[in-house]
Amino acid sequence: MARRTISVIMNGVTGRMGYRQHLVRSILAIREQGGVDLGDGDALWPEPVLVGRDEARVRAVAERHGLERWTTSLAEALADPQAEVYFDAQVTQAREKALRAAIEAGKHVYTEKPTAESLDAALGLARLAREAGVCNGAVQDKLFLPGLLKLRRLVESGFFGRILSVRGEFGYWVFEGDWQQAQRPSWNYRAEDGGGVVLDMFPHWRYVLDHLIAPVRSVYAHAVTHIPERVDEQGRTYPATADDAAYGIFELEGGIVAQINSSWAVRVDRDELVEFQVDGTEGSAVAGLRNCRFQHRAGTPRPVWNPDLPATEVFREQWQAVPDNTDFGNGFKTQWELFLRHVATGSDYHWDLLEGAKGVQLAELGLRSAREGRRLDVPELEI
């Protein structure tokens, strides 16, 4: 098998998501397996070029994994004619400028979400990439997770009959940073720094609903800041100016109603940190990150409401598990392989910057809905 090398500029790999999911569990994991199989006897070998603002931190990452190419200068990395792909996992505020520079340098671009802080900016990036003729993609990792792949299997088999509704619960308690260290960086809780659960999570809900259930047609959201004061990484108290919880109702094509709660101020009483229940005329399913359980119409029990008697049924035991039936890889790695193959061979790739802009659109409309207290239509996007 011949090896074809592709140089990938990776900006933001000193951050939690950029390091763990994109560098270690995706690019380095692809190298460990021998590259991306291109199907013609060749394997595509990604060669990362690490970029970061903090010289000590980016050097430490490179040395830890035996990587020789790193820099603190994005301009220097983009000037390398051998570098074909630019990837961005920086904080949201820095993303648009860097992506624009990469596209203008003729690089194919792949980026974390949200792709920009505003819909106008996100659409501008999508237009720029199309005009430049470069391959472009936005991370939509949850579509490639085992639980949602199993849910897709049920949807595509017609298991649900007519889908009626979707109920989603996402979140966990993020410590305030005083007596226990917070699990998320403090910028997430400052609106002026691009923080907020709506901007972070509504792009996820957009692609999950659009691609697994039906296109989103309207949104009503209530966004709040439950914890008004937090403590940052330096031990300084600061006002939390961004929303840390959002309660959204989305109307989907065909009259399907989706209700999704997103919160960094909730304690977990469910099997996984995110779960979606889909109810249809013929059956229901509950999917998380890894697992999916279902209940068919023929096996649905007949509960009777009687608050005077204790419940004798163990409702969770009345569901069946969707079997794996295949080996599921890391969702981030799977999408990386699809994108790199797209760059190398021109294979189909559907998760582009326009799809990323749809997520920004829903976040922007969700925040506006929360401010105005009303339901808003979600129009089609074009570039």
C-alpha cells in the first residue's frame, strides 16, 4: 500500500477539545492505524502542523507526541505551500479571522462549531470557500456517535411510523470555580468572549434534528443565567454574562415537535449526559451517546394513573436495547476520515460550512427568541 502524505495545520490543539478529540483521538489515531484507506491501494497519511499562541504549551504537546512541526505563527503555517488543510479549534471569537486567512491562502478548511459568532459571518465564510473552490467542512460529531447511529437505523427502517415528537436532555453541573475547579473554561460564561450555552449547543441540535428527524422550521427559546457569578482560572470572581441554560421548542417539518433542554446548571439523573427520546405512532426510542433503547407499539405497556397506589412496574425494564451489529469508531475520527478522503479524492461530503452556518442561524434565532419572548421562523439559507 502506497502512502500519500497530507499536511494538516491544526490551530487550537492546546485546548481540551482540540487536543483530546481532534489531535489525539482523531489525527494521531489515524496515523496509528496506518492512515486513511483511499480504496485504491493507497493510504492517506496526515502530517500535523501544530499552531498555538502559547509557545511553551504548543511545544509541550509536540514533544509529548513526537511531532516535529509546530509554530506560534499562523501566518507562517499558512505560507507553507505544502500545507493543504487548515483546521480550527480555537475559541469562537478567533475563528472567523483565521478561517478567512486560510481560505484566502488556498487551504481546504475544516472547523469546530460554531463556525462564526454571527450568521452573516458564517455565511460569508461559506461563500468565500465556495468562490475559492476549496473543500470545507464543519464538525458535526454527534451524527457519528454510536447511540445516534443506532437511532438513525431505527428512523431509516420506518420503525417509528409517523414521528410525533422529540425530547432532549443535555447537561451537567459545571462547578462555579470557588470550592471546586470548573470543568469548562471561564470564557464559556462571558457573552463578550463568545460564551453561552445557546451558541455552543444549538448548532448541535440543528444538525441532529435536520439530519436524523426532519428540518427545523421554527424555534422558541428561553435562555437564562442561573449562576450569575463564577471564579476564573486565576481565582478571580467574575460576573457570568452569558446564558448557562436554555429551554428550546423547535417545530420540525411535518408538524413534529422537539423540546430540548440544555444546561450547565443541572445535576445528572439519566444514563448519559445527553439523551433524546423519539416518539412515533408505531414505537419509541431513547438514544444517548453510546446506547439506544426502543419500545415497539406491540410491546408498549398500559400504565394507569393512580396516585393512591405505588407503581409496581419498572418502566425502564420494558425497553429493549438496539444491538451494535457493527464496530463503532470515535465519531470525531470518523468525520475526519471522511473529510480527508473528500480532499484527496473528491468523494461526497455533506457537512460543509453552509451546514455550519445553519447551526449559527439557529443559535442566533434562539437568542433573539429569548430576548423577544416569541416563536421565530427558521428560513432556508442560500449562498
